[in-house]
Amino acid sequence: DETFSLAQYQELAYKTIKDIHQRHKLPLLVGGSGLYIWAVLEGWRIPPVPPDPEFRRSLEEKAIGAGPDELYQELIKIDPAKAEKIDPRNVRRVIRALEVHRTIRASFSNLQDKEAPSFNTLIIGLTADRAELYRRIDLRIDKMIEQGLVTEVEKLVNMGYDFNLPAMSSIGYKQIGQFLNGELTLANAMQQIKFETHRFVRHQYTWFQLKDDRIKWFIT
């Protein structure tokens, strides 16, 4: 139920990497979201713009009323480079980019200068045939349901966690929440989880491109 920003993640990652190096060990950064991985590996200078709850709330209401694409089109007008890197359905990230622009009157992408970190990196990417990848994803989601994802979400709800929280609105939790609220059948919820995960995978390939010669790719 706590917010955890990109800047906080980057700072904690650098501290952890330094600590591991000082113990003469090899740190492994495994993931995940391209935004967070590259912020660490490329040394992004993240804009020091604090959250504005009122501004965010007004944009969230606009997204509900007019649809997420309305906000995304606003972002395209002021920062097309940043918009290209954001999933149009990821309302929180679209709002954050608009928030930064509103505060500093500059585009998020222009503010993200880079300062290479002091450590060397070996970047390894794992990939597979797209159809095979989707098949593995679908099997994993089936297994998550079998192992009690519905019960897990029910427990979190009973503990007072709200579906407006970032973690509770992530893929899987969101759809199971819709099932618990009677908005979807369990079969439809599972179908939506698979669909959204497939879409997420496609989006991640914009961050981790096969032609990026910094990445050593392996077929799994």
C-alpha cells in the first residue's frame, strides 16, 4: 500500500549493487520492466518532481469519463518521444509524464539525461518463438489459478487493500478483482489475464529489442 517510484527503485538498486560489490560478490539484476531496468543500467537522471495528488485525481477522473486514450493523445502532443515508450493503457505512467510536463514545463524525455554508472554490465536476454512464449504464459496463468490466486486476492481485500492501489491494479490482481466483484466470470477473468499478459510481452519488446547489440540473446 506504499508508493514506490522509479527514482526510489534506482537509488535502492545502486545501493544494493554497491553493497554486493563490497562483499566481492556478483550482483544479478533480473527483470522485468524495461523502464526500471534501463533506468539503472543507463543511469537515467530522473526528474525530481514530487507527486501531485490533486492533479493525478483530476486526470484519473478524466480517464474514467473520456477514456485513457484522451490522456494519451495529450501526451503525444507535448512529448511524442515519451508517448512512444508508454503503453496507452498504462494510465498511471501517462499521468506521470503529464505531471512532470506540467510542473517543469518541459518534456519528460528531454529531462531524462543519462550518466553511465560506474560498473560494467553483461546484459543477457532470453527469448522464444512468440507462439511458444504465449503457450508458456497461458500454462503459467492456469497454474497460478490452480495454486490459489483467487484466495490470495480475497485475503488482500479482506486486509483492506484497495484495487486503486498500483499493485492491486496490476495484471492478474485487477482481473481477479473484477471476478470477485461480479463483473467477470472466472473463465473471462483468466482470458483477460492471458490477453493482457500477451500484450505486455509485445510491449516489452520495444524496450528489449533483438537488434540491440548490447544484449546477448539466447533462445530458450
